Amino acid sequence: MLRREPMLSSRIFIWQHFTRLTPREVGETIPLFHPVWAGADPADIPFADRHAAHGNFRDWARLTAHVRLALAHTGRPRVDREVLRWAFSRLGGSG
């Protein structure tokens, strides 16, 4: 979209192409991304990826924000499937 606007595209020095994280990359990267995921059940990370993030780092950031809100609101110490399903509903995704 930016490329179609000369005033905006001329300000881009290098165009970067991003690909989705593979399931292996998700498993390695997401626990390092935020403490919420470092303390999560390892099975919940691929569950969240399949249902909401789909290897998209921006979607992981959005999901993390909703998970943090849910944890603060409920007082739960860590992510669980119920928290994830609530966060999925806030994203408009399934779960």
C-alpha cells in the first residue's frame, strides 16, 4: 500500500519482506518474547499459534496484550486455556 503512494514510499530506505514464523521458530522465539510466555505451559504456545497468531509476530504482540489484560483482571499467575480463549475472542479469532 505504501508503494502506491510516492510521498510515502520515497521515505522508505529499505523494503523488508517478513515471512511467518514456522512452528519451530514460534516455540523458540515466543517464550523469549515476553515473560507471560516464558511461564506458559509449553503446549499452550502452539495452541495459541494455531488458533490466533498463525506465525505472525504482530498477532503475537496483540495476543500478548490481551493475555496481559486477562491475567491482570483475573489475578491468575499464568496463561491457561481459559485465558487464551478469552484473548482469542478479543482478537475476533476462534478458539
